Amino acid sequence: MSSSPPISVFDMLKIGVGPSSSHTLGPWCAAQAFVDRLRDRGGLHAVTSVEVDLLGSLAKTGRGHGTGIAIMMGLSGHDPVTCDVDIVQQLGPECLASGRLLLGGEHPVPFVRERDLHFLQTESLPAHPNGMRFTATLADGRVVTQTSYSIGGGFVEHEHQHDDGVDTGTSFGGVEAIAELPYPIDSASDLQRWADDSGGTIAEVVRANERSWRPDDRIDRDLLAIRDVMLECAFRGCRTHGTLPGGLDVTRRAARLHDDLIGPASAFESATDWFDAVRSAPAEFDDTVAWISCFALAINEENAAFGRVVTAPTNGAAGVIPAVMFHHLKHLDPDGLSGGDPDAEAIRFLLVAAEIGAIFKKGSTISAAMGGCQAEIGVSSAMAAAALTECRGGTVRQSLMAAEIAMEHHLGLTCDPIGGLVQVPCIERNAMGAMKAISASRLARASTPELARVSLDDVIDTMWQTAQDMHADYKETAEGGLATRIPVSVVEC
């Protein structure tokens, strides 16, 4: 059996709201969990006050990442998967004006962000750099607390305590554990072995495991829903001009790129109509590079503007996988690079990508606060490279080699966001990560993996060692590198 908790495809690919999976989506989900805990401890109407402490990296870059507003959204009962994203930037001013927050969407409690949300930049918790403490006082004087950790990719762990302070342990914010998967996988070598034994592809092995949680029709339906969110996000980004929020005054570029390629995206009524036009557009080399950059920039500009994205495996790296997948889908016509049904190809692509991401999470980290940007853009590039390789007819060994090549050329990549915003250099890095994934796939398909000197497991081990050796200033603290060069006054929503 696998020694690590099983990770579903739908844990690695989550629908949520930007700009950060670890600093926005994770705290949002932790706040939702705290509201559920309060309901279990006697009901929301008994709560007279709520306070939240943000520690470590959450405190240092929380304002730029919208951590405060994300926690307020979670405490207010809004779901990141289904909420109207337009209300995200409205909640802060509304609470400021009223001096209260509607806990769980039903019970008003006094709440002033600057008083009740504490950014404790000099404090941290030993378990993880992204720590937070929730405290609620009840009408009878009891205090309910919850310590949570946002461990990357929207995954959350909790340390619960009884009202008397007795620790009740830590819970993992993933899928419900099952007794045994048919193909338990901790490493790339495990995946290769199961594929060899079964005679299947990576996608087939992953689907067999995924059936332990849901039937085939739900797997397909939910993966296509993820594909559709990615498509809608790219469509919004391609038709939106202007400046990103936060105070850095970054100008959106995806819409301008799109206009130069085929004209305004606003001319299309739906994302489906838009992508049909994209698929029929010229595919010369320069145009192909422009489209890949356009897709990646569009999605991460939306992410930076609190749009709905798919964590893949993080929000900061959300543009890499869809950019490479859309590049593949654009060439599915008979005269293109490959054949196949677009829905089936998207499903296969996402199954492979998710499993590679899960292997990185088990063997290293997908948290920039733990490992720098190699854990985000590097992992997403490796995921996309493996998926593209299988979809383009590569073998299992070639797919794993593609992931290894992609990560090898991201090792040591730091996370130094200017102003703590997921904008510079984050948005451009998605375009670069997508291009590296495509190059890695091409190189792997032209290679003999059996002769490779370095395995994917070797690279994952090296990535983890690099993460441990990396100076803390370069792990999503905005205290090193580029972040020290450009002073900016961050404007929180």
C-alpha cells in the first residue's frame, strides 16, 4: 500500500478564486471550516466576536495576496467554487461601512478588519510557514479556537482544540481516505511499475485509481467542468483590458495580444465560440508562441484580479497547464499535429497532469512558502510536459522524462513577488513555464528514456533538498530578490 495519503485528481485541480491557492484559497477554506466548527460547538448565534491571527508568510504577503478578504469571504459563508467573484472586492468596503460581518451568511458579529485581523509578521508556527489562528468568543464566555495551516495548492490542515485547550489532533484537508487504491503511487517509479504491469497508459492507471472515489461518468463530467472553468477564465482574460488591482499598476497584456492575433475577444458570445475561432486561426511558429503566451497571461491576469481559476497545482501557476492544453487542443484537427476528440483529449491531459502533481506533492512540496517558485511554476510545467507527451503519443517513460526535463530547468526558482502581489514576476512566469513544458515534451519524445542519466524521482528529491537549502527570503515572503527593488504601497480590497 501507498505510505502517503491518497490524492485525488480533484484535489490537485480545484476550482477557486485568485490570486493565491496558499494565501487566498487555503485561508478561505480554513475560515469555512471554522464556521462549520462553530456550528458544531453550539451554533453561530452564540458567537459574540471573531478574531484571526495570520503568521509567517501569510502575514508577510497576506495583504498583497488578499488573505484578509479571503478569510472574510469564508467567514461570511461564501464558497470559492460557486460565489459571484464580483462580490469579492465589495465585501471589504461593506464590512468597513457597517462594522460587522455576517457569520456563515446568517449571524451578524462586530468585525473591523484592521482590529480583528492581525498580520503578525514577526511570529510563525513550527509546522508550516502559512499558519493562522481563529478565535471566537461565545455569549457564555467560552472560547473556541482553531489553528490551521495552508500547505499549498489549496490544501489545508487543522489543529483543533476543545474549549478546555486539550488538543484533538490534526486533520488533513484532502479527499476522504480509503482503504486501498488498486495502484497506490508515491513516486514516479511506482507509476511506471503499475503502467508496465497493467499495460496501460498513465491516464488509464490514474482513472483506475479515481474510480475508487467516483464512477467514470462523474470523472469525465467533473474534469470537463474543470476544463470549462479554465476556458472561461482564458476568455475573460482575453477580452479584459485595463490595470490590475493592488497598487502596482500592472497593465493587462493578454487582451492586447489577442487583438493582434484575431481581433477583440468581445466579438464572441461564448467561450466555446471563441475557442472555435482560436482553433481555426493560423498556426505559424510566431503565432503559436503568441497564443501560448496569450492563454497563460490571460488566466493569470484574471487570477491577479480575484477571478475564478483552477488551482493547477496552485493559483500562482494556474496558467501553465491550460495554456499547454489549449495549445494541444488547437491542433486536433485532421491537418494538425494529432487527431482525437477534444473532450477526450482534455480529460486525458488533466488525468496525467494531476497525477504528476500528486507525485511532486508527496515527494517534495507544491507550496512556494516551503520551496520557492520551483514548487509552483516548476511543478506546473512538469505536469503539463508529461500530459502533453502522453497526448502526443509518447510512452509512459517519455512522459515521465518530459516532467523531469521541465523541472530540471526550474530547480532553484525563487518566489519573490513584488509587493506580495501575484503579478510581477508571477504572471510572465506562467508563459515561460508553458513554453518550457512544450520544449520538454518535444525533447522527451525525441529521446530514449532508458538511457537518461536523471530520473523524475531524482529531480523531485533534488527539488526538496533545494527547497530546504533555499534562504527564507526567497520563499514567498517578498523580502528578497525582485521584491526588494520596487517599493509599492499595497492596496487591499
